[in-house]
Amino acid sequence: MKDIWNKRWFIMIISLLFAILLVVYIDSTQTGFVTQGEPKKTKQTANEMQTISVPLQVSVDTDKYYVVGYPEKVKVTLEGPNALVTSTVNTQSFRAYIDLTNKKTGKQTVKVQVTGLNNQLSYTINPAQVNVDIERRKSRTMPVQIEYNKKAVASGYDFGSASVDPQQVEITGARGEVDQIDQIVAKLALPNGLNHSYERQVMLIAEDKKGRQLNVVINPATVTARLPVSLSKKTVKLNLKPKNEDSKKVYSVTAKKDEITLYGRKSALKKIKDLNVDIDLKGITSSTVKNYFLVLPEGVAKADPPFVQTTIKVKDASK
């Protein structure tokens, strides 16, 4: 055995074995370190998928053409390194568009394209194609008409001429749509029982002769609509009309005030010279003070005061 250890070749073999074992050990410890760090490396380079809605832009000569039919937004699904996907979604530093620069007028089916994306990202678009209608552009200026329900104004109140500001607007759209416009309408919705002047911002609508809404751009899109509502007044004499007297009694009826102020439509008040007041004496057997509420004529909204205070004196007819 001692002779073997003294052999040069044996020592060389043992040294080689130790060297191999040392290399294997070092390699295994390094591999273990890499394995421990691998999840972090994998996380940094992991892929992610996100879908977002982005505005669909149109490349076309807007001075000559008007395009309808396409959606306002499309959905773009992005896939790639998670950090890059997240950054792209947050900044939306790309755009989706359809290129109509070389298309003819009429209905077309065109491909939706995307530009500005990092080449490390893959993507899909939904819808991938859209249908559009390319027409010649036309503009015209038209007056604004106002519509409202007159019956919503409270009884007895006058209403003047409704107005809008501005009185004219510019309409732009496809020639076929613009040529069909019959009127531009501001539909003013009034609350029931309106008893004061009314003002609101109202959206404008383009209608054809059959009242159908047309797809055009109105500038401005809203107007200020006003409806003046007023109440006239008139002071008239009171005409007391006793009724249901007891034949055995003698009555003397006087009003605290012999005039009253009426409020209502000017045309209605003009016809009123005085106001009859029925004084019901049924059951009154002794002198008293009594209030009688007024019955207002048509077109009169209110009276001030709303009643007549009367002094009724009663005595027996035999005395």
C-alpha cells in the first residue's frame, strides 16, 4: 500500500479526482445561487396582457370630406413585458386610426391600424375593421327655432315671445344629411305651472321635414333659451251680492274695502270692470264680521287680498 502512495501516477490520479470534485462543488453552489435569484429575474421579464379602450382617429381631408359610421373607440389588447405593458397603458403613448386619405366617397370597410407601440409589444384590435361612409362635406348657416309647451305656463300668466341666443348656428356634415335639414330646434322643457320668466341652456337638434333627427355637427351645440312670463294687475270695484236672506230680517252689508287688486293675463283683466262677490247670509241671525273668499274669473291668477272682509248688521224686520 505504501508503494502505491509513492507512485507518481497514483498521486496524479488522486489529484485529478480532487480537482474534479472541487469543480463540481463550486458549480453546484453557483447553480444554487442562480436558482435562488431566478424568480426575481423571471418576474422582471414576465409577460402581461391588458386590454384598453382608445379613441379611434381618422386620417382624412376634413376640409373636403365628412365621415360617419365608425365607432368613437376601439379595444386594443397589449401583450409583452409587464413593465412595458403597464407603462404603455398608463401613458397611452400610441394611437389607433383608420387611413382614408386614398379612399373614394361612399361606404367602405377599412382596417384599424396602430402606431407608436414599442416593437417588444404584440397587440390585437377589436374591431379589426370598421365600416365607414365617406361623403362630401357641406356647411350652412341656419336660424334656430324654439319649441315649448304653452300649457305648462300657470293659468292667468302672460308669456311673451321666446328667444334664443345665438339666433343662428353653423351646421356641418355629410352633404346628403345637411341637404335634408328642415329646421334647427331648441326644445325648451318647461315645468308645469310655470309662474316666472324661464331661462335654460338647451341642446340643439337638426330635424328633417318628418321630424327625424339628422346626424350633423351643430356649432354651437347649445343655445340660451328664454321665455318671459309676466303677471298684469288691475284694481277694480267690489260689487256685493247678498243672497239667502231671511225675510224676517233686515241686513246691512258693507265691505272693509270697496276695491281689490286682481293679477292675471292682461287680456283677461281688460274685460273686468268690477267684481261681483256673493254674500251668503244663510244662518246669520245677528250682527257679525265675516270673510268671503273670492271666486276669480278666468284668466285671473290671484287677488290681493284673496278675500273680502264684510260687516253684516242684522235686525228684525218687525222693528
